[in-house]
Amino acid sequence: MGKPIKKVLHTGPVSVVFSHLDSLDTKFDRQGIHSLTVSVDGKFRAILKKIQAELGKDRKLSGNKTSEEYGEQQTFKTTLHRDQTAFPEIWDHKQRKITTIPDKGDEVNVRFTATQTEATGTKYISMYLNSVQLIESNGGNDCPFDEVVVETDDELEAILKGA
């Protein structure tokens, strides 16, 4: 088998269900990780289907689950910043690095790497968190996102609704 395929992608605007970016989550991982769980809806669902088509329809999406309360959800995690208390890659809509941590209900754009992985004989597509853009709340050129330029709250609302 060749080298696993990896793709760097953005979710587009999605709603945060659970955020563990302010400190390392040690509940299920002894070393601790940062994680972010978002709702899966139309545009993001289409991105996930495309990822599965390209990286393997026989692979399960790691971190993808459904609940009665939140519907379909996708969790992104990282092991790259274990030495940092807060996740360091959070940006606002004007391409500025910020320290505000996205929370439940906030609209974000997630930059992530989808990669083929395998554990105990099961094939997965794992989603690794790269950076987060906070769009709805409080929303440098090192920013990996396009600048969202708006004059009014109505314009921002239109962008969030995909208009």
C-alpha cells in the first residue's frame, strides 16, 4: 500500500456543538488533545461526502456521530499543540489572530486535514484540526482564511446563511 492520502480543507460556516480549545481534553486521551465538534449541515455534509469519495468509500469518518439533540456532528482533534494550554490557531473574520475561544452555538470555519488512517484493522478517515476562524462572535496575513468583508450585521448574516 502506498502513502496515505491527505487533504487540507475548510468546512465553511458551521455551528459549534462542543469546544475544547481553551484547555487540553484529557478525558479520553491521557496525554490530552484539543477538540472541536460542529454540526453537519448541507454544504459541510457535501464536503464530507466528497472526502469519502476521494479517500475511500470503505472508510469510516472518525469523529462523525448523530445525536437526537444535535443531529449529525463531526469532531476534529489535534495532537500538534499538546504543549499549549489554549489552542493557538484561532482567527477572526478580519484575518487577525485572537484569544477568544469559540463556544457552543458560535459560527466558525474550520481548517482541517482529512487523512486515511487505520486502527485494529478498521479503515478510517481521520479529521485533524488545523485552525479555526470565529465568524459570528467577535468577529495578519498569516491567516489561512480569506478575509470576510462586511459593512453591516445584515451582510454578515447573509454570508452565514449562504446567500
